[in-house]
Amino acid sequence: MRFKLFDDWKKVLVTSWSNRITALNAVLLAILTAWPDALVDIWTWLPAALQAQVPQHIALALPLVLSGLSMWARVVVQEKLENGGK
């Protein structure tokens, strides 16, 4: 099986939302790997009013949510991409 890239693969790589979300997820996971207490530290920096509005466990689902968004963005037609690069 041969892989075939889009004709404008460089544009797709930079402009597609699925790649942007995947990159954000990779950065988030790298930060959490290098700094395991990051979520706890960020939580303590938040104002008490915001902490009261956001459930504490929501941050644990963030990588899963980003992965799901990435898969969704991959199948949604992105108007700005041409030549089949969705």
C-alpha cells in the first residue's frame, strides 16, 4: 500500500484544525509529563470564584476531549482547505 499526500499537504498540515488540536494535545501531555503537578498548581492559581464554577475533575478529561475534537475536525469539511484537504 502506498501513501499519497494531498497536493497541498504543507497547507493542510499548517491550517487544518485536526492538526492544530492534535498539536495542542501533544503540548498539554508533554507539560503534564514533565510537570506532573501542573494541574494542581494551575488550579490553585485560579480565583476562588472560578474554582467554584468549574468541577475539579474537568481537567482530567481535557486530553480525551481534545482527542475527540481532533477526530471530529478531521472529518468535517474545512472550507478554507482546497483540493481535497479536509
